[in-house]
Amino acid sequence: MSRVFIDTIRVKTTERFQLIDITSRVEEIVEKSGVKNGIVLVYAPHATVAIIVNEHESGLINDLLQKAKEFTEPGSSKWRHNAIDDNAHAHIGSAFFGSDRVLPVVNSRILRGTWQNIFLLEMDGPRPTREIVVVVIGE
């Protein structure tokens, strides 16, 4: 018998660029879902953030944030959207990095590598609330 379970994670961001580890909260939702085997979709319904999977190590977190800034070039005069909101870089980052990730659920746990954690990548903060929708599908 298949089931679908949906829940939402809410976080506050405090920096323009920030990585927030949401792994434990996603794991709690998977456990609460009662799904033993299936998939979990982690989706941020925002045009200026991304969901990434990588290691939670302070040096790497700083490296990822630095590379995201280099890649998206905040404040660049070449971005036409900046005439409206001054956040073209964040839209571009979200489009390229992606606003969702799908991971397998096996034996009621997210199947992830030893060094893989799930992060919200904020690129247009600070924001009082960011929502991440978690959809668990399976049996």
C-alpha cells in the first residue's frame, strides 16, 4: 500500500548567503511519515534559494558559499533583473543549483552517503521565513 506524506520546514535566514543544514528535520519527517521504502522530495518553493546535498564541514561550507558568490556575481551591473530587485544573482543561482533534491528512503531512513547532508542555500537573505516542502512517497 503506497502512501504520500507532506510536511513543511520553516527556517529563518540571517545572512545574504547562508547554508542551513536541514538534514535532521528532513529525517524526522521521513520517520513521522511511516514510509518504509520510497523517496523523499525536498523542495524550496522560492526563486532565490537552492537545495543542495554535501558535507557539513566548516571549511567546505565556507568554500561552497564563496563559490556560490563567485558563480552568481551579486551586485554585477551586467544583470538586467537588478534594475527591478537587485537579486538577479540569487535567481540565477537557484536556476542552476536547483530548488529540489530527491533522495531514496530505505528501511524508513534517508539513503545518503556518510558525508552527505541536506542544506538550504540562501542567496537573497536575510529572510524572516523560508519554507521547505518535504514530500515522502512510498510504502
